[in-house]
Amino acid sequence: MTYRGRFAPSPTGQLHFGSLVAALGSWLCARHAGGQWLLRMEDIDPPREVPGAAAAMLTALPRFGLLADAPVLWQSQRIAAYDAAFERLRATNQVFPCWCSRSELVAADGMHRDGRCVAAADPARAPAWRLRTPDVTLSFDDALQGPQRQNLRDSAGDFVVRRVEGFYSYQLACVVDDAHQGITEVVRGSDLLESTPRQIWLQRLLGLHTPSYRHLPLVLDAQGHKLSKSTRALPVDPADPLPALRQALAFLQQPAVPAALGVQDLLTHALAHFKPALLPHCSGHSGV
């Protein structure tokens, strides 16, 4: 298969340094493999979205020289595909409706593990839908973080695939779209490492290809917290992209680039000298 990688941000804020590291890391891996690099906007959680954030990110990325090989895939336009996947799961009795309140979930240690809802059905309100999670241990090899093992029932329980509001979960939408876009390797932040077994299980249930995975270390602030849009991490400056690009390469532990290079020449040099074996395994710090 032709290598296909992707960068899939959610529009919850402007592009910040942690997101730039993930975008650049995935771009370098795709270009190094002679493959394609795709963009996906994960805009299926309206309550968390910031107006204008998607447009700002899509405007910023080309300023950093990160150009996709296909039009952006918008998850908000893919609801029919998620409906079809959900109906396949429901037809095979893999999901069940859940009316549990937050207090009922807290009493159950925050998880369902029995494949059924413990609350009484309430026809007056819509349920969430959970995947029945078996007592099975999934293993996979991450290209950076090494061998991984997770018991789905112990770690994830019967997790939500469609929320009360009708919005599909990240897990389901991600799996459907990685398959639709033909992604062969997922390069993303290690905060999503624990989600991977859930996604592999969904891929198996839906008969979808499982890509390989490479989870990059997270960029941390001076207090050791993950940089994220939700914590108002400072955005990078698309009008002055070179400092952030150089810092992102340094975070990824790649060879330094000569001074006085423009964006495209910097990326050309970085790609020519890219060494995947040098990518860091542990999180670092950044003052950006």
C-alpha cells in the first residue's frame, strides 16, 4: 500500500506549538516514506468548537509549508458514514443504549463493564450508545512507544460511541475516517495512545484495516502540563513561521538546519536529513 499519513486537528482553538509538532512530525514521516499527507478536520463536537478556529488552522498550516495532498476531509460532512458504521454495530448487537446518570456512573467506578445499562430505560429522553467491550487483551507495537498491551474491559469498559446529543464519539469517527482515507500510519500525540486499543477493536468489528501507529511525545509547559487549546496554549505565529518550525524540529530531535533558510528550503533540508530513529520517546518542555 502507498503510505498515507494524516493530521487531524479539532477546531477548538488556533494552531499552537504542540499541534505544530504533531503536524510536522506526521508530515515528515509521510514525505520520508514517499507517501501522501492528508488533512482531516474533526469538527463533530459543536459544543467544544471555537468559531473561526478551523479556518484559522487551515490558513496557518500552509504558512508553515505544510501542504496536504488532497482536499480537507470535514467530519461534519461524514455523518452518513458514521450512521452506517453505527447501524452495523447495532445489527450485530455490539452496542446497547444507556440512560445512566453521572452519579450512577460514579457509583460504578465511572465505567460500564457488564454490557448493559443499569438504569431504567427512559423513553422521554435519548440514550447514549455504548459498545459492549469483552474481556480481551489487545496488543500492538507502537513505532515510538514500543509494545503495548491493554485489557479493554479493565481499561475502557463499555465505552460510548454515540452521545446523548446524537454526536458520534471520536473513537468511532476516527476509525471510519482512517479507513476511508486509506491511512497506513497514524502519527499523533501520545495522549491518544490509550485510545488505540479501542480503535483497533472497532476496526476488527467493522472489518476495517488497522494502520500502524507512532505516538509522538507531548509538548509540556513549564509546569509539566500538556500544551492544548483547551488550556489556552499560546498560538504559533503564521506571520513569522521560522522560529516555531525550528523549535519544532529541535523538539523532534532532528538535525539542525542552516540559518537564513526560508520555510520551503528549511523543510526541504529537514526532510533530506530526517531520521525517524531520532524521534524522542519521552515528553519534553517548551516555553512557546
